[in-house]
Amino acid sequence: MTTFVTLTQEEASQLSHEILTRYGYSQPHAAAITRNIVAVQRDEGHSHGLYRLISCVDTLRRGGVSPDAVPRIEDTAPSVVRADANNGCSLLAFEQARPLLIDKARTNGIALLAINNSFHFSALWPEVESLAEEGLVALAMTPSHAFVAPAGGSRPLLGTNPLAFSWPRPGRDPFTFDFATSMVARGEIELHRRAGKSIPDNWAVGEDGLSTTDPEEALKGAMLTFGAYKGSALSMMIELLAGPLIGDVLGHETRPATTENSGRPWHGELLIAIDPHKLLGDTMHYHLEHAETLFEEVLSQGARLPSQRRYEARMRSKETGINIPEALYKELTMLRDTSL
Amino acid sequence: MTTFVTLTQEEASQLSHEILTRYGYSQPHAAAITRNIVAVQRDEGHSHGLYRLISCVDTLRRGGVSPDAVPRIEDTAPSVVRADANNGCSLLAFEQARPLLIDKARTNGIALLAINNSFHFSALWPEVESLAEEGLVALAMTPSHAFVAPAGGSRPLLGTNPLAFSWPRPGRDPFTFDFATSMVARGEIELHRRAGKSIPDNWAVGEDGLSTTDPEEALKGAMLTFGAYKGSALSMMIELLAGPLIGDVLGHETRPATTENSGRPWHGELLIAIDPHKLLGDTMHYHLEHAETLFEEVLSQGARLPSQRRYEARMRSKETGINIPEALYKELTMLRDTSL
């Protein structure tokens, strides 16, 4: 059983900000990181919430991130923005490039943002959702940490390569999804190993390239993508778009923060924003309402929308505060309070 | 056993052109349709090759398509082209809008093409591949025929919603994929029914919304997407992007050509083209070569690239001619030769 500690949004933000600045992050970086992880924690996204403060500090201690980098925002082409994070965290680069991305999408109909040379650890949905809140349709993707074999392969090559999408809904929370293209998170396999449980046969292959239900074998071998060869193709697309297309690394060249002698999960990110108003003009309202019929039909079948649980968690957090596991809370306050 | 008839590319094209014009398609439509389906047949894509001539004629006879529609190409915004197919086939609209899409991608870095009011039956890969041959990275998607339930649902709502992607490879065939987001084609379930075989439990649900291995139950119920809730989310994204975003219909509003009193598989299509040169400038060549390391690693594991079989078929067809099943060949020549 996990015991939770409840904080107000202000308390959670203050805790995050104090830890980040204490270990050397500049005010702007600490603020951008705090906004992201508190938003995720508020939605009960524990894996990408305040927990990530630990790796933010760890990566900094290992020299894996510049704590006071000033992103360079470049107007590359009429529909292209480039944000060089200058070895800093991706989140500040995104925030600073965001107004120009929005402006270009509104002017030209569609625009692309490439974030390069960045320390990247965050969930993508807060970024696409922040664009949907401006009335734009948004996509985001990153290549990340090669734990995954391509369909038919036997060795880690592809990242866990998340894809996030957000669609503006008039008067409602956006329709948003954000999923890794790996079948499960690597941590899930680790949890099964610790519990001595077998894993489903479509999660991973052993070193021999054959499907395995043994978590030990799986951790020595490679994870699989979701959706067999289709998921594998999609994952390769993400590698290409958020890698070579924007002049950045492939998944097998990113460096997990957990490896010895290495401290930076370092890779690019690609975002695409589309302005429905530029495409549809005065008919936009009609077509956005039309899209609602799709969501209504999903719900009327008793199915759920992808972001539904998260929005329910957000409502709860607004009413009762932000919940974080007590053990994590203790670890974070220790990080804040012990002498350096 | 299927017996095949071998035709030269010219013979296959002539057969297609004669059939299409005989039943009333204008020269430009007949030419555009022929180019697409002969290219697919050449790659041994039997389901979307010359076989589709039958439904092209059938749809026309039912009054489901304008055989001589002149597409209207509209320069909607700096990075947006709109092609109103004017109730004609999507393929001519694509061909006529393509130069402006390419031009906009090269000028602005990224551009979007929306095809509306179109009779649509074709594989998407020839379109994205034709953009990759111009050095662009391309995506295409359509919502199509609601046979698929959302994850957790029980009734057909989503289309089979294909997604196609192509990436230019210097001196090589592009890296291309084109897959339906349904687990399998509906025809696969029909084939199992006819053969009295059960289907895997992740292909479909019965009318009760529960997973079924009985093809009869599956055909009464709904197909499933590939990749469970992730595939379902992706399919919904395609519905939204190639539907309401471009002012067109959702999957459950498209009309299959096989239904009585209806003769048009009618829906929109969205394409996105990105110019790597505009993003990368002089470093483009380096980064495209870098992308090759991903493909090499896939192959070195003994895995295949998504389009590999198709390119091998293309090589065979170049050497020995285009193969079509004899029964289909007879049906097509009859369509060409019987008096109207």
C-alpha cells in the first residue's frame, strides 16, 4: 500500500523550485521544469511528475545538463522554428519557442518546431495540450533510449519513442493522448522480475530474438513495440522525424541517465502545430462541433477517451490537492534540506 | 492455387485505360487512376491493384462518382493547399495539387494538402512515395469505412484509417510504410468465415463487445484496431486530422461501395510534406546518410524494412512483367469487351 502526502499546487511548485535552484538550475529553467512536472503530478502522472526531480538533480550532478543554458530560438523558414536548447533542459526551449510556433501556425496553417541539443525527460502531453489550449491541433514526438527491437529483430535499436497528440474541444479539455511506442515501460518488466512473475509473450524478446515470458531474459534481450510490425514502423518514423530530419540523434545514440559514465537522456524533439481556423475559416466552429460526435459515440459505447482518467485526476487535485507518495515526498524534502 | 497472367506495364496500363474510358471516365481521370493501380499491381499489391477497376466501374454505374470532374486546386494559406475533387476520384485531385504542395514545402519547410469531396479507393503509398522521390518526407492518411470499434467499445465507429509515410533515401528506394489501423482487413475475417476457421482473439469483438474467435460473430460485431488502446488513439487521430480538420466526414459517415443504395467510398485525405533541405541546409546530406544507419541496423538483425517485399516485387515485375490472377484478368477483359 502506498501512503500519499497531499500538497497544494503552490506547495508542490515551491518544493520543486527550491530543489532545482538549490542544485544550480537557473530561475527560468527551474520555473519551466516546475510548471511541467507539477502539471503532470496534478494529473496523477506519478512516473513523470515530481519523481523526475531526482533525475534532474542527478543529471546535473553528473555534468549531463547545462543548468543555466539560454536557448537560442531561430526562425529557420516561414513554417519552421528551431530551438537550440544549448545543452539545457528541453522545457525552457519549448516555452521560449512556443509563441513563434503558434504565430507561424496561425499565419501559414501548419508549422514545425525542432528542439535540439536538449536534456529531455518530460511527458509530452503538457506541450501539445498547451497548443490545443490556443486552438491549435498539435503533435509531438521524441526518440528516446534504445531498449526496443524492431519487429523481427533481436537487439535494442529503437527508442521508447513517445507520440503525443492534442485536439482542441470548444469549452472542454482537449482530446489528448501521449503514449510510448514500446509495448510497456521498461520499469514494468523490472517490476515483474522483482515480483518473480512472468510477463506476457508480446512484451519482449530474449537475446536469441525469440519471444520470452521471463523478465530476466527480457531485460537481457530487447523490448518490443506495441502493435507488432505496425508499431515498429511507427516507431521508426518517430526516430526519423525527431532525429535525422531535425539534425539530431537516433534512439540508439541517446544516453540514459541511469548508465554509468553518462548522465544525459539527450535527444531532439519534433512538434507540429496546425491551425484549424486557417484551414476552415468561418466553418471551423461547425467542424469542431462535428468532431464532438466522434467523442460522443466513443463514450456512448462505454469506451473511454484517451485522456479521460487524467482529466478526472485533475478535477480531484483541484478539489483536494496534489497527491505524491510519502516515500517520494521524504526523498524530495531530504534533497531540499541536506547540506550540500 | 492461383494461376497468373503476365502483362507488360504497357499492356496493363492499356487494359486499365480502356476499361475506365469505356465506362465514361475522362482521359485525365483514367490516366491518374491507371498510374496508381498499375504501380500498385507492379508491386504485387493485388488488393489495391487492377482488381480495383471493378469497383471504379461499379461506383460509376451507381452514380457514386463524377467521371469527368475537374478538381479545383485552392491556395488556402502559405502552407496549405486544398484540392476539391468535385465528386471525382481523389487521384487526379492529388496529381494536380501535388506541384503546389511540393512548392510550398520547399518554400516554407512544411506544407499540408487537404483533398475533399472525393471518391477514394486507392493505396496511399504511391502518393507519399512520389513526394519522397522529390526529396520530401511525406505523411498521408484517410478515414475510411467504419468497421472498427474504439478500444473498450462494442460497435463499428472508426474507419480502417490507413497511415502512410515515406522517407527519401539517397540512391535507394524510399523507406515507406502504409498500414491500416484496423488489426486486419475486413476481407481476412470473411476468408476465415468461408474456410470455417476461427480467428485470433484480438481481431474483433462480437455484438456484446466481448472478444470473439468466431468470424460470424466478428462480422456482426466490430473489428478492432491494431495495438489495443494505442492503435485506437492513433485511429481517432486520423479520423480527426483527415476529417473535421479539413472540413470532411468522419469514418462512420463514409459510404462503402458495397452497401446497397450507396456507391461511394467517399471521404477526405490529408497529406503533410516536409522538406529536409529547408530544415537542414547544407547538413542535409550528412543527416540523410545518418538515417541510413538505422536501416542498416534493422537489416543487420535479420529484420525487414516495411516496404522491402514490395520493392522486391517491383524488381521482379521489371524483369518479368506484371502478374495478375487469371480469374481477375478474365473478369477485366470481359468488362472491356462485353457490349454495354
